[in-house]
Amino acid sequence: SWDREGRNSCPECREESTDRTLRVNRALVRLSEKARTLGLNLNAKKSKLHCEEHQEELKLFCKTDKKLICLICATAREHKSHSSTLTEEAIEFYKEQVEFSFESLTEKESEIQKTEQEQKEITSGVQISILSPPCSR
């Protein structure tokens, strides 16, 4: 910090000062330490989802209600008789379902495009026969 460096400079703008009567503001130091700690705690909490009711991490997935729940919710009356699983297992299950659905839709899209192409070919064949004069023999 500035008091140990042997020179007096502002910790914010780094401008040097000739005033030797600078003192550490202990209240400001404590406040800034609390703000730093609080900021770290907020960042840690933001990275994981938490239960609005219990502020616990959402580690389980209620299969019955199809929603994330905390351990306290899982043992509470509302979810006690419900089937639940770990969030990671639920993520894998639904990820597989989405992938399967995507593959199925991709196949159906391909079939539709093929059918559209066949219809265009049939339509263009009909148009050609309508526009062409009949053969006279």
C-alpha cells in the first residue's frame, strides 16, 4: 500500500503528494474489505441456482412437478411423496430427449423436402404436357 512504499500517492489516481500527514482511514478499509467479500459471495451465489424459499442450492429435480428443488424442499410435505433425481441426471435425461427429438425432426424435414421436390417435378411435368401441343399422327 501507499504508506509502505515510501512515497505518498493517491491509491485511486496514483497522483503523488508532498503532504506527509496522510493517515489510513480504518473505517474505509473495513468497508472496502466487506464490499470485496460481499462481491465474492454474490458471484459465487450467481454461479449456482438457489431455492427462493430456503436459499439452498437446487441439487434435485422433482420428476412429478418437473422443477428444480433443494434438499429441504425434497423432504417437505409438498414434494415428500414425489419422485426426484439429481439435477445432473435430469439434465442428461432431457438432453437425450432433446437430441432424439431434434434427430426425428431433422428426418421429418428431410422427408418433407423430398416430397416437395417430387411434387414440383410432377407439377412441372403436368405443366409441360399441358403447354405442349399434342402430337399429330
